[in-house]
Amino acid sequence: MRGEDDATTVEERLRELGAHLRGPRRLKSDLLTEARHGLLDAVDAYRADGLPATEAQHRAVADFGSPAQLAPAYQAELAAGALRGLSLRVIALATVAFVAGDLTWQGSSWGGSPPPAAYQLLSASVGWIWAAAFALAATGLLRAGRAALRGGADRAVGAALVGVLALGVLTGSALFAWSIGLWDDALTWPPMIIGAAVAAAGYLWLGRAARTWLLAAR
């Protein structure tokens, strides 16, 4: 039976390892829990062979390795998980934007006024940018799924995705601001208000995931 003394050295080693790791909280917790189970099983095996509890702990921890030795492999898993989470969020938000984006204009009394050519170009650019983000996110999902075989998530894909997202947020915000400047009624049109609120919430949602990936991949 495992006692408190069995867990002391194990928990210290796990805290040391956890201090070296950055990434999604749930995945980090799962990885450390899995490591804990493996260590405690090793302690039990050594005790079954007749070793005292303290020595069994030291032997199990020594076999497990130091945080410096273990952190790179664990960090690669966390980076892959962070890229996977970011990619899923991008795909979800981009899908909503593609399906519902035009609904913010339909039925408005001012939607028939032709906007300037530059505005139309900016509007089209927003669509192209989010299409690129969708494609990069799909690639990120595929590459993150193979990270265990490749030794880590592809930083180039993740960095490109974060860059495209930043550009998408800037152009989308500029398009909304320009819309308000062109049509006074835009600010009081309910679908436009709802769309702006959903977009703002989505940008914050993506921003948190992007920050998690940047911390995990650095």
C-alpha cells in the first residue's frame, strides 16, 4: 500500500518537472498525472523486491530522469497540443465567419449603397486572410497529430498561423470601423452589433490560444 512517504520524493520531482513546462493546462496536468502513476508503480515494484520505502523512491526517481532530461519530450507534446487547440479554434471561428458574415448586411436599408473600391478590396482581403488561416489551421492539425513521431509541432506552421490571425484581426477591425464611417446606420443595425460582439469574443478566444502556443513553442 502506498503511504505519504512514498509520494514525497515523487511529488518533488514532478513539481520540478512541472516548473520546466509551459502549455495547455489540462494537457500538462494529464502528462504529469501519467508520470506520477508511472513513478508510483516503479516505487511499488522496488518495494516488492524488498527495498525500503525511501530507497525505492530514490531508485524510481533516478530511473525516471532529471527535469532537464525529460522536459524537451514533454514540452514537444505540449507544443503539439497547443497548436492543435489553436487550429481547432481557428477552424471553428472561420467557419462561423464564412457562414454568417454576410448576414450582418442582409436586409439593411443602407446595404445597397456602393462602397468605395478600396473598401471592397479590404473586404475581399479579410475573406482571403481567413481562408488562409483556415488552410494553415487544417495543416496545423495534421502536423500536430504527427508531432510524437517528428519530435514536436511544426513551429513554422504555428508562427504563420499566428501571424495570419494578427493580420485578420487588424483588417477585420479596420473594415468594421470603416463601415461605421461610411454608414451611420451601421452602428444601430442589430445584426451588425451582434456580429461585432461575436467577432470581438472570437478574437479574444483565439488570442488566448495563440498566447498558449507561443509560450509552449518558444
